[in-house]
Amino acid sequence: VLHRMAITQLGREPRAQRIYAGARAGGHTKKEARRVLKRHLSDVIYRRMIRDQAARDQAADPAQPHRARRGAVKEWPDRAKRQRAAQWHP
């Protein structure tokens, strides 16, 4: 998905083109420059997910302060916990 997003944005989005051009000017190969762009896109997506989670938390409990909710995302199970859980619940 990130690859498709990067390729599409390279053709249409000036910000993505600047990130790619900056990476190329910095000495990165074409492949590495696309990787830089994909990393930027993944960071944007992650920040959006965090904001969406905070908004859901706020809607669920409006009395809870925003700063206290930021740590709620850290409570998501890590990969090892998810794998162990999957073994018990096929």
C-alpha cells in the first residue's frame, strides 16, 4: 500500500516530489529515495492513527484529560502478545 501511495503521490503531489527530489539530491539512489518517501508517508499515517485514537478516546470519556489519553496507544498488544493470543484462539 505504501508503495502504491508513493508512486501515485510522486505523479501528483508537489510535497512528495520535493521529498523525493531532496533525497535524490542528497545522494540517494532512486530506490532509496522512494524508501525515504515511503517512510515519510508511514510517519504521516501513524500520526493520523494516533490522532484518531485520541479522538475516539475523547468521545468515549470526555472527562479524561487529553494528555493522559496519549499513553492509551501504548497499551495495544505487542507482536509477541498477539502471536501468543492467536495460539490460544484459533
